[in-house]
Amino acid sequence: MRKTIIAGNWKMNGTVPESTALIGGILNAGVAGGKVEIVVCPPFTALESAGKLLKDSGIGLGAQNMSEHKSGAYTAEISAEMLLTLGVTHTILGHSERRQYHFETDDRVNRAAKAALAAGLTPIICVGETLEQRDSGDTEKTVGDQIAGTLAGFAADLLKKTVVAYEPVWAIGTGKTATPEMAEDVHRFIRGKIAALDKEAANLVPILYGGSVKLGNAGGLLTQPNIDGALVGGASLKVDDFVGIINAL
Ligand code: 13P
């Protein structure tokens, strides 16, 4: 019923030649066109070459962020239209590293997600609590507020085209993963929040898990009923690991 998505967030890794090699490896592995939707999110500088390689491959191409504005005096920003012309299909929004180091807010993510959807791009909206918030029992409050803020004012038809990623901040790049049960609890909670906005959309929106996903833990996480895929960081930079996670499904 829901799509299963494995997306690789390369973060600030990969020159153009390195990106080309990595995409070549994924294409050679022959994993495209199966039941899993695959998306790779290289840095902006590698999107053009990646777009050419991935054209007609069945593998989606994601940006790691996007401006909420159409064009104009926004130095260093990248618009939806610029991404579309490179063959981009998805954009990550509100990643915790953007929230932490670049002070992005739910409001900004909300506006950027609306701009992405209006342009025909699929937003992958990231939410997740810090260790401090989890330890003080504020996981649901934090994630619930992020969902309410980032999805505010979404009509049902837009909601249905959105992807959400739950990435507990304490599990990103730390080697600490939420147990399948811990992750499933939050995914179920998120789906409930989306259901309060629109029941039908809640059944359709894929909710991905992110945070130290690797070959060894992907199977346990991805068999949970409300976990519809993964947003993979470090392990998406190695062909064997990324392809292994896809094949684990
Ligand atoms: P890691 O898989 O390296 O923990 O990163 C997760 C992430 O932030 C994906 O967006």
C-alpha cells in the first residue's frame, strides 16, 4: 500500500568524480526498478552530473535542502526550478544538521515544503528529538510539534505527496540506533499525528527511519509496520553497504 523508500543522504561528501563513481556502482548493482524506491541525495555540486547518470534509471535524485523562495536576492540559496532542471525529484528539508547549525525552523521547512510540492518535487521532511529531549520524556512533544509545524496548512492532496523521516538526533552518526521497538513507537505516533490532519493521507505517507542505519540493523527496523524505509547517511557512501540495505528488503 505504501511505498518503501531507501534514500541515501550523502551530506557534505563527494566531489563530482567521487559521486559519479558511487552512482556508477549503484547502477551496476542492478537494484533499480524493484519494489523499493531508491533515492540518492548528493551535494548540490554533484546534482547535474548525477542527474545525467540517473536519467531513465528509475532511481530518484534528491537535493539536501532547498530555498522557500522562487528567485531573487538570496545569496547561496537554490530554488526548486534550479533543481528541477537538473533532474531532481526529491528534496530533504529540515534535517537536524540544518536545524542545529543553520538555525532552520519548522516554519521555514513548512514554507520550503510547500514550494517544493508546488514545483512537483517530493519533500522529505525530517523530524527528531535530541538525547536531552528523550531523556526528559519530551520525545512525543518535540516530534509532535515538529510535525504540526512543518505540515501546517497542508491540504490533503499535498500531504499525500509528502515523505516524513524520523531521525532521532542522538542516533545520527553516533553508531547508536533506536531499537526497532523504540523507532516503531515514534513512527506510530507520527502516523497518528498525520491522521489527525487527514486519515487517508496518513495511510499513504511513507515514514522513513534515519540514524546509524546499516546492513546489520536495517532488517529489524524495516520490518516494523510503520517504518516504510530508511534515510541512510554514512552507509550510503559505500556501494556495498547501500545496496546491501536495499537488498535486505
Ligand atoms: P547516519 O546514517 O550517518 O547516522 O546519518 C543519518 C542521517 O542523518 C540521514 O539523513
